[in-house]
Amino acid sequence: TGILSALGAIGAALTLGLRRGSMLLSLLVLPLAMPALIFGARAIDMAIHGEAAGGPLLLLASMLVLTVTLAPLATAAALRISAE
């Protein structure tokens, strides 16, 4: 959820001043959100079947750290650009 929220914030900041921004927003965010959705689904599938789900969860944790670290900077830069 954290990864998807951060990516959504970046996408919303990039499409802030556009008329048809919702279409562009989905085209920008969906490819970036796919790895998080794939690894999340894989972790759930592994947990259901009794396998160790540590690998996908560690990848999700690293993606969360990356997005929480860089998303505010990218969002602020996109808002600055759209304000000009």
C-alpha cells in the first residue's frame, strides 16, 4: 500500500495541470506499480502453500524503502514544475 500510494502521489503531481490527466496518470503509474503487485501476489501464494515467503517480502520491503525515500523528492520536483 505504501509503494502504491507513493507512486500515485508522483503520478498525481506530474498530471496536476492537465485536462485529461486521469488517462495519463494510469499510463504513468501502472507500469511502475506492476512489480509491487506481482511480488505481493507471489508472497501471498507462497504463504498459502506453506512455503517461505521471505524473498518476495524482502523485495517489497526494499521497494518500499526506495519509494518512501525518493517519492517526496520526485513529488516536490513535479509540483515545482507544474507551478511554473
